[in-house]
Amino acid sequence: MASKLYVGGLPYSTTDDELKKLFDVFGAVESAVVITDRDSGRSKGFGFVEFSTKEEADAAIKELDGSDVGGRRVTVNHARPKEDRGPRGGGFDRPRY
């Protein structure tokens, strides 16, 4: 079963490939994505890495959480499930009083 990790505190210059290489030593990385701002395309300083097994993910957390990457201290932990934030769209679906 796949295990997804949250990686925070990344240098803003980090690319998807660099993130993947950082975690490759711990096992088979299924995906590595740095989250970017939709308008500017600039990194938001965090990303997600998905491993094929929980054991590989746990090893990565043990070794990389709190470590220095590019001069910044990174946070690595299991990602929480994405929350449903409900409808969005400028308030047109709000009740009118």
C-alpha cells in the first residue's frame, strides 16, 4: 500500500526532480511533487512524496525530518488526507438574507 509524505520547509528553488532524488535513497518513489502557486508558478516551499510501502516512508521520515536541505530545516511526516473544503466560487451559492 502506498504511503504519502508531506515535506515542508523546502527551499523555493527545489524542483520535482530534486525532491525525488532526495528521497530515492529510501526506496521506490512513486511520485514527488513540489506545490506551486497557480498564478505565479513559484514554489510554495512544500511538497508531497509517495512511496510504495510504509516502511520506506518511515525510514525517510526518520532520516530527513529536521535535517538541513539547501540551508533550510525541513519537516517530513505522513500526509493527512485531503479535506473537503466545500464549494468555492465567489459566494454565489450563499443563502441571501
